[in-house]
Amino acid sequence: MMMGMIGIAQTKQNDTIHIKEVRIDVTKQNQKSHNIPMSVTAFNAKAIETLKIDDITDIKSLIPNVFIPKHGTRLNTDIYIRGVGTSKGEPSVGIYVDDIPYFDSGTVNFEFANISKIELLRGPQGTLYGRNAMGGLLKIYTPDPVFERKADIKLDYSRFNTYKIDGNYNQVISDKIAFNFNTFYKHSDGFFTNKFDNKKVDAEKTYGWHSKFRFDISDKLKARLLLSCEKSNQPGFAYGVYDSNTQTVNDVNYNNPSKYERKFRTAGLNLKYEASLFDINFSTSFQKLIDTYLIDQDFTPNDIYAVDMNRNNNAIVEELSFKSKPDSKLKWIGGLFAFQRDLLKDVDFSINGSHGKMNFLKNYNQKIYGFAGYGQADYSIHQFVISTGLRYDLENAQLDYNYDLKRGENTTHKTDFNHQLKFNQILPKLSLSYLPNDKVNIYTSITKGYKAGGFNATIERDEDETFEPEYSINYETGVKLRSLKNKLITNFSLFYIDWDHQQVVQSVPSGRGTMIKNAGKSESKGVEFETQYLINHNLDFALNFGYDDAKFIKYKYNDTKDYTGNQLPLVPKYTFSTIMNYKWRLNKKAIKYVLFNVNYNRFGKYYWTADNADYQKSYGLLNANIKFVLKKANIGFWAKNITNEKYNKYYFTISTLHKAYAEASKPVQFGVFIKYKF
């Protein structure tokens, strides 16, 4: 739980203050965060605005042992929780928006607009959410429509001609129907210039809308209809040649045009019915992603490598669940889950070499079907709560692959195949909580994590066509404390992950591309600490710390390279953040109060690749926000990376060129915003 969730409750009798209890929806039981036997962090709408969380990558600095590197575009967004994550393939962390799963890594990094709450659970959530939740679960919520007319608009402007316009409107149609609508537009001129043509390479234009309809059909039956669309255009990549000796990046300098364009649409329907003995929930959703990826793969002024990729990705998901009434002594939930995904992908990988230009033309037609049944029950015995859960996951994947080689005007058919993969897995969970009173929760849990195998995109040998599933057994024990009349909250946890067949990224034998293989055995172990203290009506403080020792126990890369004992890539040794809010109450007609926020976030050393050759040294980011709260408007100033800390955001290598590349950090950013309520 984070500082941003702090709220003040006051009684007329004794004028005491305390932190409001947080309720978490991610468990599907609307539980109090204090009673959940796992590590969970949440942010409400005010915290999201105060901490300026603009997209998913901004939360990495605020939660222990969570790291989300930026790739430079929205194509790939990797989330690492306690060392569990991957830079290629499907995410290892489940991501849901308004209970709609976002399967593809190309959809998860969307622009945050009108977000009401963010919840993140650390550790496997496979019992309730399946194989994509091996590292944890992130759930994002937009507000439900309310039965009153209201509207607001927000303007934000900062350096490099970066601005965002965000508008919200809520309307009542009848005493049973209401809807809200959000639309936004974001533009940035970009921070980095391509030396080759003197054009900005990281400019961006993103816009979209989101609507939600509320139908209170009866006292027992409720419906929600969600529709959204987002488009983005990023005309380049800010990668330059990396100097390992100085850990610095040379100027961006490449000749081939590059861009990433994306459009995705989402539609979802949710029905809730309150029966006499239990509640029923049904949801169905559809998501379509169309994107284009054009990149100068060698990032030099020479014509060596270039990639042109186009994708069309559809996903349909349905879920039916039943759960007990909130006042039941035995709290239970059970359900059925099914999904279908269709991916069409065309890739043109061109090489200019001593034998002239060659085009590797590849076509992928992939279908994935999945089905699951799950159940979980919590039973209270005096001061103890036993929770047990079980899920059966079944998945069928099919790939129709075609590969042609073009030299000049001649095209040679190289290979094609149609393969099928089938996976099934049982995912158990067991936890025990001791709650002697409403101030203390001591818990321990054991959970199985699982992520299905799949097909590689770049295939040069028969044995590299597919990769196997990965598995983990996760142990966690912790304590949650509420003290000083609920003004101080402290959470402490220890975890250990025993990990088999971890899916890791390797170069293909030619060096022209990457593939996913399975390492033998890995482990991740560490500690997490979170505390927040409401000092008085005006001042609150939070501190969060995570330590993670994640390494390969057995990983033989090939006959000559053995990475056993190396640290897992992209896992900071520690994460640290501290947040302070001070509210200066004026109680004037013009200004109600002024809110001052300062937060500092630090990441320990981490390695970029499994060979542990190059690394990012420890760095810290200082941010601040000042907000003037008026009767109908908020006016504020913000700054990020105030000390202009220099670090590298992302790194990769191209073995055939014997070079490494990286994207440098953005310089100090500062801006102004105004939000007006109608």
C-alpha cells in the first residue's frame, strides 16, 4: 500500500485522524488490503495525479522489486516483479483494464487518462488469473458512471513542446442509465535528434477515447458496457552505439526511416447478478491490435539491416464466475475462463552484404485457444484464515509459418510448416493468516507459478522452432501492522522463488535476431518493506524498499558459454522510494489549499544481459509537484529528474556487428497543468 492511498477520517468526539482502510478488487472478493495474505500496492486517483503516473512505466519507481524498462516505443513493455519477467514473447505479469485482459505486450503501455485506481499484486496469481500471471498481477480501473452530470478538462504543457489535453464528461440518461466519456490528445516534439537527417527520432502523437455505460437494470442485476480506442504514432527510435568502457551512448545516427504506429480497440460487457445464495458475474470482451514496425536494425548510417513488420492481433475472452456473499463465514469463488487469440504477422528482414541485398520474407498465422476452471475458498477458524485455491489451465497453440528468401528479382521458397502445441497445468495455492486483532496480520503462502511455452519468431534450426513452459514454486511470509491509532501502516515480507526452465532470450546462431530458449534452473529471493505514516492532518510520509537476489542456478548457454551463477538481467539489486506530501490549508475563497509533493526513487545496479558483461550502475530520480486547489480548478507545477541524472533506459546487442546499443535517459523535465471542473 502506498502513500498515495492515504486519506483522513475524523470524528467529532475526539478529533482523531487515521488512515482510511483500502479495499482491493484484484482478489475478486473486494477484500481489505490488510487482510490479504500477499504483498499488494494500490494507488487511487489523487495519488495517480500527484505522483504524475502518466503510463505503466511510471509505477516502477514506487513499488518494491518492480522494474519496467522503457524500450523507446510502445511496442514492447516488459514488467519484472521479483525478477520474474521477459523482454520477448508474452508478458509474465497479468494485466487487466476494467477486468479485460491485455494479452499482447504491444497494448499494455497505453496513455493513462481518467484512471481511478491501480492495484499491483506481487507473486503468482495463477489460481484466479491463469498462466500469464506468473510474476504478479496489475489491474487498472476507470471510474464507473455516476448519476449526476459533471465534466472536467485538463491541460498539461512541458519542455520540448510536450502537451496533453484530457477531457471527461459524465451524463445521466435516466434513473437507471448513465455513461461517462474520456478523450485525450498527447503530442511531443521529442528529446533526441538523429544526426543523420537532423530530425527528432522520439517524437510522439497519441490520441484516443474511452467510454463506459452503466445500466442498473434492477436492484439485483447490473451491467457495464465499455468501448475504447487508442492510436499512436512514434516516428523513430532513440538508440545509439553504446560504449561499454564509459557506459555512455553515442549520438543517434542512422539512415533508414523508422517508426512505430499502433491502433487498438477494446469492447467489453460485464453483467453482475445478486442471487439469494451467491453472486454471479459474467464478462466478455474483444480487443483488436493493428501495428506497423519499421526500424533501421543496425542503427548506423550504413545500409546493413532493416526490418518491416506488420501485425493484426485479435483476442476474445469470456469468463463466468460465482462467489459467496460478503457476510459468509466460508468465502469462496469459482469460475470458468476461455479465450481465443489470432495473430497475423508479416516480416520483411533485409540485409545488405557482400553478395548484395537479401530479403527474408516471413509470414506467421498463429492461433491460441485456452480454457480454464478455477476455485478458491477462505475459511476462518477463530483467529486463523486458511485459503486454498486450484486452477486447471488448458491451452492449444497453432502456427502456420512460411519463409521465402528474395535476392534481387529471384525469390526462393525456403521452408514452411504447420505445428501445434498443447499445454495443460494444475495451479494450486495455499496460505495461512493469523489475525489476532484488526491491527495485525501474520501470513505465509506457497503458490505455483506457470507460463505456457510457444513458438519462436526467428527460426534457423529445427530444434529452435518452439520453447517449453516455465514453472516456479513461490514461498512468501510476511506481516502487516496498523498502529498509532491507524496513523502508521507497515508491511514486511520475505519471498523465495524456486524456478525451473526459465524462458530466456538468446541470439539465433547467425546473430541476426533473437529467440526464446529455456534455462535449466533459477532462483529469486529477497525482502520487501513498505511503510506510510500520517503525521498530522497536513503531513504524510511513505518509504518503500525492496532487495532481490535473482540468479541462474543452472544455465549452460552453449558448449562454450556457461552462465550458471550469473545474475538475472534487468533485475535491480534493490529499489527504494520515499514520498512526502504536505498540505498547506488556506481555507480561502480563492484557494482551498496548496499541496506540496516530493518523491525520490532509486534503483540498484542491474545487468542488461545474461552474460553479465554490461550493466547499469545505481541511479536515483528526484521529482516534485506543487498543486493549488481552488473551488473549481487545480493549477500546478511539476518536475521530473530534477537533478538531471544520466542513465541508460534500455540496452541490446547485435552480435554479427559486435556492437551494443542503448537509449539514454531523458533530461530534466518540468511543466505546468490546469484542471477545470464544470
